[in-house]
Amino acid sequence: MKSKVTERHCGIELLRIIAMIMVFSLHFFIKGQYSKSENIVINFESWIAICMSVVAVNCYVLISGYFMSDKSFKLSRLTSTYSQTWFYSVTTFMVMLALHKISFSFGSLLTSVTPFIHNSYWFVTSYLLLILFSPLLNSAINNMSRQKFKMVLFVLGGMYCVFNNAVKLINPIDTSGGYSVIWFMILYLSAAYVRLYYKPSYKPAKYFFVYFATVALNLTFHTIFAGLGEVWGNGMVRDYNNILVYVGALFLFMAFLNLNIKNIILKKVVLFISPLTFAVYLIHESPFISSFIWSVFNTSTWCVNSPLFIFFGLGTVLVLFLCCCFIEFLRKVIFKYLKIDYLIKKVSDCAENKIRELISRSRL
């Protein structure tokens, strides 16, 4: 039986927050060079965090697919994401320039004002393309039987997960490791299938168990193949289309879908923080800030040899995450006061209506 999504799910919004913390954790342990530390404890704990967090991007796209596959295309969804990304690209450039952390050049100026041409944010580029393709995907979803939908997911999963991992070095299908709009489309379809044909039982334990099992297996494979180099030992573990990462993300998503949060205070906190999370990625992954952050938080400056290192790392990530959320909160307040978001939506809706009119006339 097909179901309709009518409102945001607090459990899913909590997953959105956790997924972004996981994204930050991935960057902290990988770009901070902790995953390459010669200290065995730091190295192993870093890889525990990496294997637990690598599902984050998949979860983020699954959340989008779950909700967007039930909605009609809105140009404002595209323009709001674009404008928010552009704002942080330009603002971080100006701030770091003012603090003398970067040197001015016309190249860096051009990068700041054209982040998509320079692919400054690979996720945003793929995500915007996914939004553009969403009407086509939704049309396919609504015109497929359940059996055909299953077969499509089985074939795509086989090609992009199983086959991709089996022939990592010579795969002609997708060598991006899941860093592409094609993989995002597969995640979108997976989430749409869950929305259409899965009814939550509100018993998340078994889904959490499968997620942690995939984490343990991924960590085991990394430990076994670590000596085979970046592609097999480290790279494949972090591929978003790694079958274990895909299954882990899907079951973690379903675990939070089954999470029934009843505490009113917790609900308010989750629903307050959740809309702020996307900016955390835009801020800390800005090409003008990223290199500075990871030059500060890396093994050469933070020599933490304690067995509790992982808690230091996650604590640092959480503090930086909350700082970025606060910055986004201020931006939203300013934009609301200046009615910038309102104007962007108004212009977007007007442009969308004009485009629809042109399309309808062309049919005559």
C-alpha cells in the first residue's frame, strides 16, 4: 500500500543533525591526518569513527529522497540552496581575507563568486542536479509497479555497489566512489521505495543492530586490507557506494524512521537545530576555511596520545558544529529581517510560473 508523507518526522530530523556531525567527524579524522597517525591507538580509534560516520552523506540524500519524492518540483528549493551556498562562499572568502589568513588573488575572488563552476562544494553540485532531475525520477517512481521498482533497485544496486566493489580498479560504470549525481539518484529511488512500501513499526533496535554490524564489517575489512594501499585498504572503506556503507545508511535511516520521540523538550531542540545543519557543511568545507581548520586541528598540533583520544575528537567536532549552527542562526535572523529569503522565494515562484506558462503554450 502506498503512503503519503505529510509532515516532518522528528526522528528523521534528529538523523539529519547526527548525519552532519558525522560529516564533520569524517573530515576531522581524515583531513586532520589522525587516520594516518603512527600512534596505533589514535589510528584505530580514528578508523572506528570513520567507519561509523561514512554513512552520513548517504543518509542525508536518503532523507531528501524520502521527502522530495512525494512533492512536486519547486524552483525555490533550488534557488534557496544556491543562494545559501553562494552566501557562505563569498562571506568566508571576505572574512578570511580580512583576518589575513589568505592572500587576495583574482583567482580566489572568482572561486568565491562562482563556487559551482569551480566545484568548491561537490555535494551541493550533485544535490542541485538531483533536484533538477527529481521531476523525472518522481514520474518514473509513480509509474512503476512495486515489482518493477524492486527490480530496478536490484539492478542498480548490483551495478553500482557489488560490481563496483568487485572490480574497483577497472570499473567502467562509476569510478567516483559515490561522489556523483548518479549515485544520489539511486539513493533517492531507495528512499522513495521505503516511503511507498514500508510502514514503520516503531521498533528501531533491529535496524540499529544491522547498522552497527556493517560498521564492524567495514572496520574489519579495513584492518585486513590496510596494507594494500589507498584504493583497497582505505579508499573503498570510505566509498559511499560501498555495499556495506549503502546498507548501513539505509538501515540507520530506517532506525530513525522507527524512532518515536515523545519528549517535548527534545523535539523542540531537534526541530530548532535541524534546519541549521546544512550550513555546517557550507562553512567548514569552504575552500577558504577548510585548509585553515585542518592546519589547526591535526596530528602535528594536537598530540593526544590518550586512549580517550576519540572522545577528544568527537568533543571538538561537537563544539565546532554548534559554532557553525550559531553562525547559521544569525544569518537566518538577518535574512528574515531583511526579507532576503522572502524575495528569493517570490522571484523563484514568479520565474517558475512563467516557465510553466511557456511550456503549456508550447504544447498548443
